[in-house]
Amino acid sequence: MAEGPVVGHQWAVKLLQNGIRHDRLRHAYLIEGAAQVGKSTLARSFAQSLLCNESVDGRACGNCRACRLMQSGSHPDFILLPPTDRSGQPDRENGLHRAEQAADVVRQALLHPMEGRYKIFLIQDAHRAHISFANKLLKTLEEPPPHVVLCLTAQDRSALLSTIVSRCQVLALRPLGERIMEDALRARWGAPPQQAALLSRLANGCLGWAVEQIDQPEPLTERSERLAELQELSRSSRVARLAFAQKLATARNQTRLFPLLGLWTSWWRDVMLAQSGCLEQCANIDLLDTLAEAADDFRPGDVQAYLRTLSRIEGYLRHTVNAGLALDVLLLQMPRPYA
């Protein structure tokens, strides 16, 4: 496999290398894990090694024509399929895989590779597949041509048809360790030590998210604003809290709500850790003084109860519930300073 791009996940890298080395490939792989944990990076590296003209022991050389084409995103035997909007444009946040995409996969799978031994399809975010896409894809999974390798990525295999999962070799990627991410951010992406330490804590094991923040400081600026807003809410009246809940309810179908709830969870978890004397384990290491103050301002029992409430309400919001009512409860139950 290509050595450069993949950080961590060495067990998965070795498994795929052994498959290439001993010519024991599966026709379909499902790479499962949290958003931006490295699923597509692993799949691309695997594809490059399969297509490499000079591969040794399952590792791509990085210099041949096939490797250069893969690195530039233009290899004719590598087909990338992200979710799309209704106009067919890539949309990984709100798009879907639709029946016409699956029909195209079936058609292209019947064609022989143009340059390499294999034709490789990377179906990103397969958990966003419409049922019609999944049913059509099954035809290729059940009787794949010998030159076809399908790589699917998904955040949770339970969102896929069991008949699709059963036809794939599943590789469940775990979040990366903080030290691995911090070292990679400094060595490969040139992040300053303080920034690398902070991002590795905030990323929850998802290196892709941390890398995005290096050149885009806006999300970290927004994070500071959202945390200041949270601290103000904890001291606000019931009327102000309900008004904020109503504003959040209108954003239920947008991409901002769940990241915000994740940020709130991170903050209250850090408050709980500070109250337990574990300040060094906090994620928000640039706000340790503020966390120490918050640890004195709130009752530990209230903080622990609210963390359970956050988890429960987030689960409700991912399903069909009355969003307004759920968010009203979430805001009204937020702890208040007792002093």
C-alpha cells in the first residue's frame, strides 16, 4: 500500500497489504468509522497499491505512471462515487446515492480496466444510500466481475442493508490516539506545537478534521464564540433559554446543530474532568483557566446529569421526534451556577 497518506490504522494497512501480497483479495470492502477518521484515505491508498505498476509486498512505489495518476486524481480505473444532490453534484453533507448512480456502477463494472489489472470503485458514505441504490448495487456485489474491487465507506454499518454488509470484508477504523495525531500534524502538515496539541485533543481521534483546521482558522474562531455563548446561556433566564432553543430547532436539518451539541458535550465533559481533579485530561486545553472556574461554579451532580441528558436528546434528534420540545428540555435542564 502507499505509505505516505495513511496515518495510524496499521492493522488495517497490514491486512490489505497481505491481501495484495498473497493475491487473496476480496471483491468488496466496507471501511467503517467516524467522519474524517481516515476511511477514504485508506481506501485510496489501497487502490493505489492495487493499480501500481511496481508494487512490492503490497506497497505502492509512488513513482510509476499509475501512482502519479492516482495522486493527481485522474486514474481511469479508479472511480470515486460521493453522495450527490438532485442535480448530480457531489454533496457529502446532505446528498444521497441514487439509483442512477448504481446503474452506472453496474454498467462500468462490466467494462474491462483501461490500464491496470483492476477497476476500483470507491463509494463514499454508503450509509447515505437510497434503498434503490442499495438494491441495484447488490447485483454487482453478488456476481462481481473478477477485475472489480468495490470499496465502501460508512460511519455505521447498521445504516446499510445487511445483505450488503454480509458481502463485504468489514474494516472498522478506531479513532486515532492524540500522540499519533499531534506528531503527524507537526511533521507532515507543519502545525506549530501548540496548535497541534490543541487540535489533537479537539479532533476526537479524527485526523481529517484536525488537518482541515490548520489552514482554516474560522472554525476555531467560531468554536470560541459558541463556547462563550454556552457559558452565557448557563447564566441566562428560562425565557432566554427557550428563545435559543427555538432558534436551534429551525436548524435541525442543517449541518450546524449536531456539531454544536458535540461541542457542548466536550465542554461539560471537561468541566466534569476538572471537578474530578483531571484537568490535564481536558480537550479544551486552551481554556484551562476558564474550566477551572467553571468546575467551582457548578454542582458535579448537575454536570453529570446534564451529560446524560445531552446524550439522550442528541439520540432523539437523530430520529423522528418533536425537535422543538426536545431542545426546550435540553436548554431548560442546562446546569446553573450554584454560587
